[in-house]
Amino acid sequence: MRTTLSPERLAVLAAEGKAEAAKSRFVDPCAAAQSKKLLRERGEEWAASVLMRDLSRRSLAFPHLPWLEDGEIETLILADRAEWEQITRAFESA
């Protein structure tokens, strides 16, 4: 499964994700847990399409997960939310 969001929207979400991550020196454990859940449910193909990059590099601590750069955890969460909002708007207008 790939994302349904436009590349322009994904660029905006990536900037928002980086800004959110820059607010703290530490990774938000709730955001990390949520991104792991998204990776498990939506898959790495979806995440790669959201992040617009190859995810073959693995996490050192968790080799079953991809390596994520600063702000990418937040970007995945924002993209998931944006896709649900897009679906909701489509049903409301139908």
C-alpha cells in the first residue's frame, strides 16, 4: 500500500515533522510507539512512500524496523492523520 497524499502535501508534512521533532532533544516515547504501530499496520512500503526514500537501512536497536531520521517519526504520524482526514472529507462530500 502506498500513500494517497500528494508529493506537495508530503513535503509540508515532512517540514512539520522536523519542526515538531526539533522542539525536544529527546524522542517522544508515545510518538515512537505510535510510529511502530503504523509501520506494523500500514507497512514499510507505505512509510517509504510517505518519507519518499528507501527504508532498507535498519535500526541498530531494533533490526526489524527501518532507520528513521529526525522528524520522520512525527512525519509518519502526521501523514496517517492527513490520510484519515482526506478519507473523512471524501465520505462527507459524497
